[in-house]
Amino acid sequence: MKEALRRAQEVVEVIDTITAGKGLRAAQRRALGECRRMASRLARDLEAKEEGKASEQVPEVEGVVARICELLHAYLCNRG
């Protein structure tokens, strides 16, 4: 669980670094924004679960990660 939390936080940091740069297309910015929101939410949920404060079911990590990967793939394919 701690590893998943650390990785989700890393995804957020990497996306913040990428989006700080110039020259992204609108589709790229949208894909990265959605990735960041999902990773950030996953990190918060995992952190709450780790602390025993999760009030609702934490989403299936693999499903969220798979969706983030799809969006990152879309971002990479739209680079030009």
C-alpha cells in the first residue's frame, strides 16, 4: 500500500513538471489534467486508508492505474 501511495504521488509530481512547460496542445493538457486528478485522488484515498480514516471504499488501484496509463498513452501519441 505504501508503494502504491508513493507512486501515485510521483505521478502527480511528474505531471506537474510536464505541464509547467510550454507548448502543450489542448488535448495533451486535458489528458494530463485528468491523469493528475486521478492520481491525486488515488493518493488521498490510499493515504486515508493507511491512516485508518477511509470513510468509503478505496477504488481498485489496478483499475485507476490502468486508466492513468491509457491517458498517458494518449498524451504521448498526441505529441508531435
